[in-house]
Amino acid sequence: MNEQQRTEVEAAAFRRLLEHLDANKQVQNIELMLLADFCRNCLSKWYLAAAQERDIPLSDDEAREAVYKMPYSQWKSEHQLPATEEQMAAFNAKREAKSKAES
């Protein structure tokens, strides 16, 4: 596989990931963070960073809309549920453990 083909395959896989997340809006970001250590917001930040590294103008809102397939505020109001106390406790414990491991 040459570099152009690799880029095309990676781009197609990324688009498929976004389609999969869009088709599974019931999967909450907090669940993704707990299980995979990334969420839709992480993807939008990585997308924005990749654009910035290439001097491509893109706002945070535009990056989020590319990932969420709608304005983030709309996605939050229509699909995001409040995190439970248990989810937040698990998230904070994971973050604390990660912080300790990095220091």
C-alpha cells in the first residue's frame, strides 16, 4: 500500500467510525470515555488539531459538527443524558489513576 492509498483507507475508516457513532447516538460520551478512553469530543479535538497542523482554517464548532453531524448544542439537547453518579465516580477514578501513572 502506498502513502496515498493508506491516507485514503484511513480517511474511509474514520468516516465509517463517524457513521457508526452517528447511528448509535444512544451510546453516551461518558460510556465511551470509560470503556475506550476517548469520545466524540476527543475525536472533534483531534480533527481540529489535524486541521490546525495543516494550516486549514476550522473552528471548534465546525470540528464538532463534523463529528456530531449536527451542531453540538443540538446533539447535547437531543441525545446526551446526564452522567450518573456511578459514571462520574468511575470517570474521576480513571482520570486520577491515569494522572498518577503519568507522574
